[in-house]
Amino acid sequence: MDTSKNLNQRTKRWSTLRAWQSSIRGWQASVAFLSSLLLLLVALSASSAGAAQEESLRFPAEFERQEAIWMAWPTVSYTQANPSELVIMEMLKALQPNIHVKMLIPPETNVDQILRQNHVPTTNISYHTIPYYDIWLRDMGPIFVVANGNEKKVVDFDFNGWGMPDTFLPEDLATDEQVDVAVAAEQGLDFISAHIGATKVISEGGNREFNGKGTMIAIAKTELQRNPKLNKAQLEKVYRDLLGVKKVIWLEQGVVEDSPSTVGLLPGPNDTLSAYALGVEHVDEVARFVGPNTILLAEVTEAEAKANPIAAENRTRLERAYWILRQATDQDGKRFTIIRMPSAEIQYYTMSPGDVMYHWLSVMQFDDGSVFPYPNPVNTIAATGYMNFVISNGVVLAANYANTTRDKKVAQILKMVFPNRKIVGINPFAINLGGGGMHCITQQEPLVEPR
């Protein structure tokens, strides 16, 4: 329990965090707009939720043909020394020759001018002034499904700040929760509310991997933590009805560097309990479908496990995931081809009160009972990883951390499984310090061929 002193310190830190939050909320939607959007949500969901039971819905695999990729311009850099915009611009350079990018932007920022000044071509980018709080569109953005083979719709899962709602202001969560509905309204698409009775189903896109034929992989711990009133069978019914899933393969845990910050202190640079993770425990840091029957799975070698306690724990978790996937079959009873991918080196980063993520960490209550040592600097574990790659038309964006051996091996594996796509290496470290990677800040919109 907090002492009076600790409570006073937390109140001060909340004030600092709220000052930052308000600085990026000035451009967000007015209360009237959000209210009208809520009315639209109620009206549309009332008409479409029941209809979903009568139509065939499918979430296409990421490696299928895409019409566009959705992204959002950064509202903040997570640390002072690592601008998020630099990663976004490198991604845009690689994506826009191959795929149309639909970019959410704050209306007071001339993003087009910034891109042109930095020699980023903008001919295949469109801008959308839909209100948003942060850039993680994989998790709270539009989930596009194909209805009856030839019509796009959006599935609206609830979003509660990755299971940590107490670390966000309610109005910020409300802003991000409505992004998918706002995109559907702007694009003229129907949407379907994911719910069981009166209970909205919470689920983030980064924790769902699809082969496009009816099989999905997810981290069980994460889905159940987000939905404490639901069980696996209930969740599977929602995935079946709204995403066309015939079979769910449940992995048990994510990797340690993708752990939620709320777990508390983890092994730091000197193997002492002195570092905070920044992640959310998603499957896209562990296993990815690269074909209907081919899965890439992260791997930690025995030598790597001996060198770092976090790597050692990851090896245990990933070998357990390998065992589960080896025993599993797809929707038609066929075994999978499993290809192992290198894991990135564990990277620590010291944060201080000048960093946005430092203040986010400082207001948390930790499961281990530890007290955040405000205002002292703290060690954090970046959510680095090679599994968080982005697949699009003609290109794959891969993490590149200037580790020649691992980077080259990753590029070789991706080229092997995607021989007709260009593999582009980008260093996502600035985004990793916010708790995710390049895959986490994108969401693909499938191409639907007219009949």
C-alpha cells in the first residue's frame, strides 16, 4: 500500500504525465464529434451485429494482396534521444512504392511538408484527420474483414490500454478506442461490434496471427487477461463468427522483453533485478504465419541463453511454443512447416524524467510491489525483436540492429520465404522504446476483387 509520501509523489507524476497528454490532445475530436460518433456506433452495431451471424466473414492473411496499409504520424517520441518520426519516414520510403499508405495525422501538423523536406515521396500517401492518441494501429485501429468474399467490413474490438487502463486517462482510451469505428465511417464501411451479450470483447491485432484459411495463433495469457469474464471457448466463438477462424492455436506466453511493465523489475544489465519491460505480450513477437502452412518462430540458442538470464527464460518459453506448434495442425488437419528465426540481442536503455516513457512507468502500480525510484534514472528493456516484421505487396520491412550476423540471417530467411518481395532493413529502436515494433504501428487493408 502507498504511504502518504508515495501517494503525493504519484500525484505529482500524474500531473507531469497529464501535461504531456494534454499537449497532444489539443487537436483531438470535440466532445460533440465523439458523441455523434458514439450514436453512429450504436446505430450501426445494432444493425450489423446480428447480420454477422448470417454472413461469411474472413480475416485475410497479411501475406495476401493488400489495398493499403494504415499508419499514424507520431504524436510524441518515447525518449528524447530517439525520434519516432525517423523510423516512420524510413518505413514510408520502403512502403509507398509498393502499397498505398493511409496516414492518420494531427490537423495542425503539416506532415506532407515534413515528408517532402526529408525526401520522402508522398505520391502514394493519403492523409486522414481522424482523432487518435498514439500510433499503435495494429492494436486499436481498424480490423478489416471480407464479407461473403467481396465486401469489406470492420470488426470493432474493445481497447483498454493493453490491459493497463489505470495508466491512461479515460478520455485518451476513449479516443483510441474509437479509431476503428471512425475509419469505418470515413471509408463508408459497415462495422461489427465484437461482444458476447452485453460484454465487449477486448483484443489487440498484435496478438492474432492468421494463415488466411481459418487458423489463428494467439497468446492465451494475453487474451484471457484482457477478458477476465470470458474463457477460451467463448473467445474462440467470437473469432469464428467475426474473423472466419476455424481453429485457434493457443501459445502460453510471449517473450520477456515484451512483458507488460506492470510485472515489475526484471534482470538488468548486471543480472540484478533493476530493469522494467515496456511491452504488451503479443504473438507477433513470437510466431508469424508467412504462408498457409508455414510459421516463423523465434529462437534463442543455448549459447545465447547462457549469456543472459532474460535470454535463458526466453529459450524456455520459445521451446515450449515450438513443442505446441509441432503438435498442432491447421484447419484441415495438416502439420506446419516451422522455421526458426534469430532473436535480437537484449538491449537495455536508461530512461530519465525527460523521457515520456519514464513518466508513463512512474505512475504504475507494479505486481511485485516495487516502488518506482522517481526521479532517479531507470533501466528499461527495449521491445526489440526480428519477428515484428511488416509484410506488404512486393516488400517486407525487417528489423535491422546493425548486428551483422543476426541481421543477415534474418534477411536470408525472409528472402527464402518471400522470394518475390524486397527485404528492407530498418532500425526500429525508437519505436521499440515505446513498447512495440514496426508491425505494431501498421494495419493492412485487404484488396477485395469485385465479382
